[in-house]
Amino acid sequence: MTRGLLEDRRTPWIVAALIVVLFAIANLPWQLDDYDQAKQAFTSFEMVKEGHWLYQHTPHERVATKPPFVGWISAALFAVTRSWQIAWRWPSLIAAIALAFVLFRAAKDAYGKVAAVIAVGAFGLNLLSPRLATLVRTDMPLALVIFLIGLLVWQKIRGGDEWKLRDQVYVFVLLTAAMLIKGPIVYSFLLPGLALNAVAVALRATSAPRTARRLQAWPGWWPWLASLAIFLVWVAGGVRFQPGFYEEVVMREFVGRFGETIHRPQPLLFYLPHLLHKFAPWSVLMIGIAAVELRSRSWRVRSVFREMSPETVWLLCWSIGGLIVMSLIPSKRVDRIFPVIPPLCLLLAAQIGGGRSSSRSDGFPAVNLEIDPGSVRGRSLNAKTPTLRSYVAITLIFAILFTGGYTGWKVITGYRDHSDALAAFGKNVRHEAEAHNWRYDVVAAKDEGLLLYLRKTHFVKPTDAITEWNAGNLDALVASKEKTAVLMRDLQGAAVQQHQGRGYVLITR
């Protein structure tokens, strides 16, 4: 049964369709009230409404701390679709689907269809990917760019090819995009892996010089330095022309991450248990396969390392390097470790189908689940392959049920608890304002998303709201219930309407 499941032609399509559905619905009902979504959404909104294309602000008029690349994409999508929901959420969704497609193609070419299905399943059927796929954040686009760079390194090592100018330009473009998405954090996910890979080169150089040469993964200095220079030009412009940029972006957002006073620090091993949990059940499967193979070699780690193919060494270094460096940074949040998930998925494919790798070196010491009785490459590398194939199939089924069930429960809970109440309130107010041709404003509030729900670029102070109202320049106001009690004493001819949303009311004449 499990053999038929993994080899069935319909399985890849079923898994892919399920993943796309989960990506699309995981954050329903859509709202901007958590995970700093309103801050990211406001960057593109400010671009379109006020023409601030290089430097933006938060809804509370502080300097935006992220570079503008994803905001540019959202602004372009809005120009085409005229829908802010599409403009804000499609960059992450498109990046997630593109990443899954690229991962499947790479895994299939190297390790076979079964391994590719498992790799894509691991990427899409966990607790992180569906959540980030339509979240208004930069995590998924950043993960896509980092994966494309690491994948190019993997392809160069696998093919034993030299780095050409075209490849270096490709790396430069991707690094520049990553810099303009989230800054130098891209270095934390790639440079440590390249350094560990260099150590692997040194360890293999004496025993296998030819293999060691193939482990060389460095694309040259200039793509890294040139992309950093472009980012530093953007930073210099912000420091020079934007008040508060140095304090908010340079000191608080960047330097503050390495201290323990501005951002809340987390323990050194914070990411490891969270990664094991969020990436389950695939993390358990990877550890189980590795344990079985180590046991079959009497726990001789050095023997396993010698038998690894060069491209698998890179995948291992890439994943571990990013995890180590991110763990050393005191400021931590679970979603920040997400860029290590795609290389782990490709590493899982290497564990499952390593015997099919077309690399000119030895494959990963793993269990080949591809069934091709007529091919030596397709034969089992372990006597327990049928049993392990069953475990892989069971893991896939469990991941579908667990991730699908968890996502469905979150969606149902969100609708039941009306988590989009503020978004619905803002939509109702906009419709009323359009129907009655109201001039309206929003009194300063703590909820950043309120500005975006009402399609306004600035909050107004209570005193300014009273002045404009009494001068006849406003027909409606949105304010919190606490401030409404104070405002109503000074607003002439004002009445509170029935439209209310999670602590806010609509005031009209």
C-alpha cells in the first residue's frame, strides 16, 4: 500500500494541490493585527498614496525599518490589480509556490520523483510554511532568494562546474534583492555554510584532492561586496535625509539585535527545539534515517562523512551554518529561522534518494526509495529499505492529516472568534463613507492596522479632530471607545453610530 502511494502518478499532484490550498487559506480570515503585518503593508500603501518610494514610515509615523523591495512589488501588484489584499499577500504566496516548484525540480533531477514529492511535502506540510505563505511579511520572499543562491552553489558543486561571470552576476542580483528585502541577514544563512564547506574542503584535501576541489563553492568576492555597497548607499541616504533613521534602523533594528537591552533576548538553543517542533514530522524522519544509517556503520561518523557526496556536504553545511549563527544572535523569533527549512527539505531528498544522484562522486549514505529493479542505482542501499519506505509514506500521510487539521482548526477558530472584526469594521465604515460621500478621519489609536482598513495615511490627534469637526471639515470620525467618551463632550452635533469594531466606534453628525 505504502509503495503504491509513493509511486502513484497522482501523488505529486495531490500533494501539490493540498499545499497550494493550505498556503491560500492558512491565514483566513485575513487581517493585519499581528506579526507586524500592518507595518509591512503600510510601506507599499505609503508608496502609492504619498510617493515615498525609498524610505517609508510605520502607521504611527516612525521610520520603517525594512528596505523597500517587497513594498515595490506590492505597489506594482496594486497598480495592476487595484486590490490591496492581493498586493499585500501575493508576494509571499507567489514566493512560496515558486520555492516549492524550484525545490521539486531540483530534487527530482538529482534524487528521483519519490524524493522530490517528499521534499515538497516537507516544505509545504509543516507548521511554518502555510502560516508564512500569505502573511504580510518579508520572510517568504527572503527565503526564496536565499534558496536560489544556495541552490546555484549546490548545482555548481554537483556538476563540478567553474563559476562563470554569468553565474556571478546572477548571485549579485539575488544578493542585492535579499539586501533590499531584509538587509545583511542574508549573510547569516549563506556565509556560515560556505565557511563550514571550506572546512570540509580542508578535511578532504589530503585523502581525496579531486573530490575536495569539487567542494569549492565560493562564487567570488565581488557579488557580496557590490550588493553590500548598494545596501549601504540606501542606508547612507536614510541617515542623511530621514530624521530618526539612524536611531530606528541602524541602532535599534540592526545593532540592537546583537544586544540584550533593546530586544528581548532568548536562550542560545531557542531555535533548535522550535525547529524540531515546527518542522515535525519531517525533522523526526530525518533524524530517524540518519540514526539507522549511522547504526548500520557502527556509529562511525567519519565513515559517513567520507561517503557523502560533495553536494550533500554543502546542504548539510548550509543548513547547520544558518542555524548556528542565528542561534548566536540574542534577539530571536521562530519565523526568522525559516530560510533553513528549504535546504533541509533538499537534504531530506538526498537522504531518501541519494543513490540516484547523478553526481560523479559517491552518493549520500542513505536509503534509496526509488524502485527500478533493472538498475543498479535503483537497488536498495539497506536491507531495511521496505520498512523505511513504509515509514516515509506514513510520515507523509501524518503530515497531511496533522498540518491540514491544524490549519483547518486555526481557520475555523479565526472565523468563530471574529479575528477579522477590526478589518470588517473598517470595510463597513469605508462603504458607508462612499455611500454618503463623507469626509472622515481616524483618531490616533494603538492598532496600526486601523489606518489601512480605513485607507488613511495618518492618524489625527484628538484636539485636531475636534477643531476640524467643529469647523465643518469632517462628517465622520473613527475613535476608540475610551477616547469617544472624551471627544463627545466637545464635538458639536455628534452621534455614535451602531457600527462598532473591537473597541472602536463610528461618530457621525
